[in-house]
Amino acid sequence: MVKSILLLVRYKNLVIIALTQYAMRFLVVNPILKFNGFELQLSEIQFLLLVLSTIFITAAGYVINDYFDTKTDMLNRPETVLIGKSISRRAAMALHIFLNTLGIGLGVYLSIYVGILALGVAYILAAGLLWFYSTSYKRQFLIGNLLVAFFTGVVPFVVVLFEVPLLNQEYREVLIDNNMSFNIIPAWVGGFSYFAFLSTLIREIIKDVEDYEGDLAYGRNSLPIILGITTSRYVISVLILVLLGSLAYLYVRFLRFLPDGRTDFLTLSYLVILIFLPYTYLIYRIFNSEGKQDYHTHSLLCDRSPDCPRWHS
């Protein structure tokens, strides 16, 4: 039973989400603050609660997605279906409510702590959107894809939403006296969110091509069904080129040189070997795919992209 629940909530994805938020805190936000003589304001316990709130809301979304997706999944990937087999539908719904309650409760508490109640309302809206995604939005043309991509992009940015208000409160006089701001933090983390959004959107469209037969049987209006598989291949390729073009611009504009003026070949090597080459190969494979198994392999390749925290259906 425990193993089935862990599989149902996609525990591997939840671990990646937690690692992503901790990476944003300690590898992006904290170094920027330390360089300028500032310190993080959320305590480690409060940040852990923030990560848990994201995990609980996400896990609840996975549960309700599988709850309403059982019939389609029986056609597309019957070996992965858990609800109705090892977990009853009643137990799945109870788990969904329990996880949402925990996630929303923690989110509301933290929003009160930072003094922005709208953030607590956002948690309630997120839970509602995930419900409607599972019941209707994912069946509509592109809306479901964009919603999943949006939530993936939000994962790293949540760190900024709760940290920056406290920084502004703590260092208000210093910022005013020195004409400074913390805008660089949302800019850097926003970049990660942007690439997470794009890579997830690419993966979701590939997944729709993979699920073409099941989606067609149950009347879903996915992009491959509406525009055709050939057009979907071009859409995927264009999105990949936008992602790679954005990374190239980012490197040339901001990351090309080290502080001492030398070219940053380490970052360039990382981008070329781990992102540019795999995505270029993906474009090649997209236009040489012959069946469902090929597209399943492509979606797994996107899953392993280093620029993408997971929020996949």
C-alpha cells in the first residue's frame, strides 16, 4: 500500500521539486545576497515548510489527475494504473483532500508570516486549477499543456515570492539609502522558471503525441489530434529552437566572461554537452520517429533535461 501511494504521488518528481527549490535558495539566491552583504530571512524550518507546501499541493494534483484519468491510462499505459487496482477510488480521493489540506494550510501560514495574504489565496487557486485541469482543462486544446508548464515554472519562483518580501522589510532603510533593490534575484530565478516552462511544454506536447490513440478514443482535443502529428513535430522543433536560442543569448549576454575577463568555457561546455546536443538530437529523432515507443523515449529524454523541475501529468 505504501509503495502504491509513493508511486501514485510520483515520489521521484517530488524529490526533484524539493531539490530544485533548495538549489534556488542556496545556489542562486544566497550567493547573490552574500556577495552584497545580505542574509536570507526565511529560517530553515520555514523554508522546509515552504518546500513541503509545494510538494503536498503537487502530490494532490498527481492523485486527482490519475483519479480522473484511469480510463484513458488503461489504453495509453495500463501497466501504470494504480487507482482501482492497488488503491481504491475512495482512498485516492481521501488522500487528495488530505494532501491539499496540508499544502494549503502551510501556504496560508507562510503567507501570513511574510505579510502577503494573496500568496495564501494563490495556494487555494492552485489546488482548484489542478482539479479543473484533471477534469476538463487537459482535454482542451493547449490549455492543459500550458497549465502544466506554468506550474513547473512556478516551482523555482516560489522561493522568490516568499523570500524577497522579507528581504525588503529587513533591509528597507539600506535599500533606500543606497538606491538599491533585490530585483536581480527575481531576474535570475525567473530565468530558471522560463526554461523550466519551455522544456515542460515541449515534453507535454511530445507526451500528447505518444498518447494520441487513447486521447482520440476519449475525445480529447490535444494538439496532435487537432493539428496532426506532422504539424506537432514542427511545433515541438520550433519550441526547442526557441529554448536553445534563449540559452545562447543568455550565455553571450550575461555568462560569456568570468569576473577576471576570461571566457567561461566551463559554462559553455555544460550548455553544449548537456543541453544543446541532447535537444538537437531530440529534433532529429522527432522527425524520424515511427511509433508510440519512440515518442515515449523522447519524453523520457525531456525528463532528464537538467533545466526542468518536474510537474508532469
